[in-house]
Amino acid sequence: MERDGDRPGTGKPAHRSREARPADSAGSSDGRWSAGPGQDREPGADGPGAGDPGGQGRHGGWADLTEFLELLARDAPADAYERPVLRARAAGQDAERAAALERAKLLALRVRAELEGRRRREAELSALFETAHDLAGLRDLDVVLQAIVQRARSLLGTDVAYLTLNDPERGDTYMRVTEGSVAARFQQLRLGMGEGLGGLVAQTARPYVTEDYFDDPRFQHTRTIDTGVADEGLIAILGVPLKLGTQVIGVLFAADRRARVFEREQIALLGSFAALAAAAIDTAHLLSETTQALGGLERANEIIRDRSSVIERASEVHDRLTELVLHGGGVHDVAAAVAEVLDGTVEFTEVSAAPAGALTASAQDGHAVRHGSDWTAAVAAGGELFGALVLRGRPRLDPVDQRTLERAAMVTSLLLLARRSASDAEQRVRGELLDDLLDARDRDPRLLRERAARLGADPDAAHVVLAARLGGEHADAEAEDDARRRLWSAASHLAATRHGLASARDGGTVLLLPLAAPATAAELAGRVARRLGTAVHEAVTVGASGPVAGLAAGTDAVAAAYEESRRCLDALRLLGRAGQGAAAEDFGFLGLLLADRRDTAGFVHRSIGAVVDYDRRRGTDLVRTLDAYFACGMSPARTKDELHVHVNTVAQRLERVGRLLGADWQSPARALEIQLALRLHRLSPALGDA
């Protein structure tokens, strides 16, 4: 920005001729007192007092010069330099001396102005240096910008200084920092490009100054801007652009609440502050970008470290799973290894226990599926679903860990297939041994014992033969065959886990399981029926034989036990008790007919053993009373006559019998069994039973 009288290319005002060379008259053609820079004159040779014979003028001139120096030394105001001239005129000094004093005054004022300019420039340079120092140690952009605005206001001596920044998204400028402002509306102003003085500066990238904003037609006045400026009371405004290269990023302002003229030095000074502000903003942006870049690098390094850790974990899982497979590890060993690597709880669950939706989805797409806070990976092979590996308590799982869980599920399926193959082979061997026990009665008992021992069965332990058959109806022959295969598979698994034998036979399945005391054959039959029914998801009826001891010692005993178990199975079906398990002892007196051996002592003991034992211990006569009671048609009155006791005695004895035999002892079925047991008890000496 240029004004008339500027020195070209400097940006500083050239002194007008009468102000720029006040000593011209001192160096006039008369040759008097025109000493200038680089000249060396003797005092008085050509100055005031020259030609004064008495030397009075010389001494008086030097006194006046000393006074001007003293005024300069104490930084006196400009009007103080008129006093020596006024005194000389008042004393009637000659014109020559008065002219010399006038020239001396002008030189002194010129020196004073030069000193003031140097002090001002020193202050400006100091402020710029301090601002540059702040910029070098930039920590907070707002603090640096506030300091720039404060120093600009102080050095330019304005009422207000403020800084606006461009908003590229909205296409205008907004107020960022203010100093000396008192109007809230002014502090919240936004200027469109080209609007007001600041908008024009931002648009043209050139400084603009006005002595009276409201009377200056160069600017596009808007109601919003004019209202904000009026609220602040600003009149004279100077604005310079903040530029980064050729791009304007904002405007720095200095403004007064009165009309004033801003000198070119002040415009240049504000421009310097604007350059520093732009540098501060650019530095802050660079620091922000650098910080973000460093943050991005740190995050990238962290991701790399995490990925490296994940890959190491995956490699560890692969190695451990391989080792498990090679060393014959099981499903739970796989789950434990994966749980340790994934830092969670991993369980293998059966199909019935796994979440149905997640299990189906995982089986269909072959990937682990999230279910709540858990992850489910289907364990399947060849279209057959074995179960699932469930990772619990890990709602967030990265892809590598997810793949680790899926790989573990695949290894689990391979282990289960391998185990099934081995189990199928073992089941065939177990089935062949059981078939030999049932059919090949001429086999060498020693070989049978050896085969049983290799399969983990104890040939000397007591065993029970159980015949199992499906109790439900099926849609077609294919569905029935599939159900029978599932029954045989479940029975074989049960036999293998219980150190027994199993074989498919006569449209059903036969099992040979050890009987551990104090369990009975009937209790074992009930447990097997429930276990097999749960495995095949339909009712399974199981008939059991009595205990068989010494499998290899007498193979005929196993075959006979199988026939007994089949009779019990048929009886259950005929009595409408499908889906249950029972032995001959569960059928009461019918058990005597179903059992291969007539266990009359066992029947008596099961039916009235509690009463017999009570009489033996207490010396009572409950068995005789019970026999008389049934013989008298279950009439207490006739019973007391038969026993020759009081009727109350009969009632008390029958009450005791009820407590020993149970509340239903007088029901028709129980009463029939008790009467038969009483008769067999009377005949026991003749039958040879204890």
C-alpha cells in the first residue's frame, strides 16, 4: 500500500522537503554553521558569534547550543525547544544570531525525532523478537495469537486489536482473538468474503486502512457488520492479511474509537505481526499434523505388534494342536489349549447344549458366529454335526483369533472322526465278542477271557444282559433303520464307557454291562433306558436279566440271560410300559415266570421280607397275623377270632405291617403278591430255600 511522498520500494514515508532537511539553511551559500556529517569545523569559525570582537556572541552561542543538548538529554517535549529562540528575540539579539538559533532548534528537533524513531523501532523489533521467541517455543496456538494481538495493540497504541481466520467450509471469516473489545456482538462477527474492510482484505490479499469506516465508500457495508462495529464504537480501522505463500488464511486488525491516520511504519509493523501470526498458525497446523502422524504411526506400530502377537499365538495354537493330535489328545485337551491362547474359557458342547441358531449358522457358512458375549464354532464333518466349540465371555474377537477358534473346531472334528473310526472298530470287536458269548458256546473259555481283557471287560465280575428296543413308531423303513443305527451307536458308546459289550441283534440292541454293588439289575435297566432314550431322542425299552457271574466259565449262562432279558422286554411292551427299563424282580410273581432261574427266596424277600425280619428280631407274630388276615377275607373281626386276640390287637399288628410294607400293601396287585409270598414262605423248607 502506497501513499504520496513514499520512498519507492521502502514502504517508509519520505520526509517532506521542509521536514526532511531542516538543516539546509544551515548549510546555505553564506557558509555559516553548516557542519554536517563527516565535516569538522572549529566552533565559532563560521557559526554564531563569528566576527564578534569581544567573543560575547561566541560564548552566548555555545551556551544556547548546550541548552539544546540538555533538552535532548532529558527527552524534553518539542515545545521546550522554542524557549532559547524566544529568549534571544526577547533580549533583542541580532537577526544573524536569531537565525542561527532557529537553525540549531530545527537540528535538535530533527535529532529528537530520529531518537524517538529509533526507540520506537527498537521497541517494535523487541516485540517482534519476543513474538518470534514465543513462536519458536510454540505450545499453545491460542496463547501465541493472543500475545501477538496484545503487542500489536500496545505498539500501535490502538483501542482494539483483533484477528480473524478464514473458514473454507463456510466461505467466510470468523473472529478468533480480540484484545480491548467490549461488545459481545462484535466478538462473534462473521464476515463474508468481500464484506466490510476485513472481508475485502481477505478477498484481495492486500492491506486496507480507513480513517472513518462508516464514511468510507470503498467497502461493502452490511447491516450485521456495521451493527457489530458500531457496538464496539470503532472509527479508524487498519487490516492486513495473514498469508501462507499466496493463500490468505485470515486478517489482523488494529482499530481506534476515534478518527486517526495510520502511518506506513505502523502498517508495516502490523504486517510483520500478521506474518508471525500466519507462521504461528502454520506451525501449529504442522505440529498438529505431525502429532497426528506420530499418533497414526504409534497406532500402526501397535497394530503391527498386536498382529505379530496374534500370528505368534496362531502359530503356537497350530503347534500345540499338531502335538495334541500326534500324541492322542482329546477334545477337552484341544479346548484347553485354545482357551489358553485366546485368554478365555473354551468348552466343547454337544449339539443339544449349544445355542441352536448360532450352531446352525456356523455349520452353514463354516465360520465362528457371535452369540451374545460368546462365539460358537460348529464341529462338523461330512455334513454331520458333532457339537460346537464355545468361547465364552469374549464379545469382541479379531479375525485372527476367530480363525484360531475355527481351526480348533476343525481339529476337534478330525479328532472326533478319528475317535469314531477307532470306536467303530472297537465296537465291532466288542460286538463280535458278545456274539461269540451268545452263539459260539463251544469257544475256548481261555481265549474269551483274553479277548475280554483286551477290551477292558472283567470276565470274572457280575454282569447283566440287557435287551433294548425302540418304543416309537416310524414313518417308513428308512427312518426306522436310521433310528436303529443311532440306538446301536449310543449303546456301543455306553458299553465302551462302562467296560461292557454291545451288539445289534434281533431288531434291537443287546448290551452286557457289569453290575456294581449295591445296584440291582432293575436299577441298571432303568438307567440304561433313560440314557439311550436321551441319546436317540425317543423312547427306548430295556429288559434286564439277573446277574451273571463268570462270563467265560459258562457261555450258556450269557445266552440264557439274554433270553430272560428278552422276556422282560416283551413283558414291558405288553404291559404298556414302553420307554421303561425293568428286570424280572420288578414284575412281582410274574418275575418267577419270566426269570430263567426261579428265585423264590428273592421273591419272598422282596414281597414280605421286611415283616419276616421284624418277627425274627422282635419275636412278634406279624407273619401269622398277616396270613390269617388274608385267610379270613381281610376281615379284622374274623381274624381276631382266628388268632384268639382282641380286635384292637389285630388292628395294631396290621398298622405295623402297613408301615413295613408300604401304604399300598392291601391293593389287589400287592395283596396277590403278598399272599403268594406267604404261601412260598410256608413252603420254603420243602423247596429248599433259605
